[in-house]
Amino acid sequence: MSHKRRAPVAGPVWGLAFGVLMMAASAALWWLGSNLGQGLPAESLAVAALLVGVFTFVCAAREIARNRR
């Protein structure tokens, strides 16, 4: 009989959702920056949002995979 308690998966699932949302926001910011082109920092913000989104998505996915073992 195992006494190991399984952690809930709700936190990492929200991390996956946040990562996807940030990646979508980065695509919208990139589109905005490339179409307006008036010296707005939208493209830089798009790259920053993409990095945050990918990092959050990967960390949440690893946490889900680790909890399933």
C-alpha cells in the first residue's frame, strides 16, 4: 500500500493555458508592430511575450509529465 499522495494537476494545466495565451498575444503584438511600423516597441514586447509563453508552457508540461510517473 502506497502512502504517496498525488498532487493536483490544476496548477500546471493553468500554466499550459497561460503559455498558450501568451504565445497568442505575442503573435498579435508582432502583427501589430509589423503593420503599424511607427517605432512602437510592439515587436520587442512580442518577443518577450513569446519567451514567457514558451517557458511557462514547457515548465507546466514537464510538471504534468513528472506527476504522471
